[in-house]
Amino acid sequence: MFGYIIVSVVGGILFGILDGAINANALAQRLYEVYKPIARTSHAGCVQWIMFNVPSGALLYSLVAGLGEMLILGVLYGMTLRPV
């Protein structure tokens, strides 16, 4: 059980690092500029649905980066956690 806790904490830290690296790099910032007009700085008010055109490069980057991040975490869990 202690091993699961350790791997979960390491996985959470790794997820945070990967998420920061994926979303804070120069390419991501340039691709995600399409969202600047609607980005909020606070969480006040109700949620609203908005539809708008997003460049295919931004969508492709999000897809590839997210799949890569989940693949890395899946490999970590698969190599360290065994069924009880």
C-alpha cells in the first residue's frame, strides 16, 4: 500500500511538471493566443458556452501533447504498480 502512495505522489508531481512544460512553452503560448479574448482572470460569475474557430495547429498540439503526457504517466504506472 505504501508503494501505491509513493507512486501516486510521484505521478502527481510528474503530471504537474509535464502539464507546466506543455502549456508554458513558447509554441503553446503562440498557438493558444486564440483564447486570449475570452480568458478570465478570476472565477466570478456563471459558466457560459462559447463556440469559435480554433486553428487546427492549436488543436493538433493539444491532442498530441495530451496523449504524450498520458502515455508517459501510463508507462510510469505500468512499470511500478502491480495488481494485488
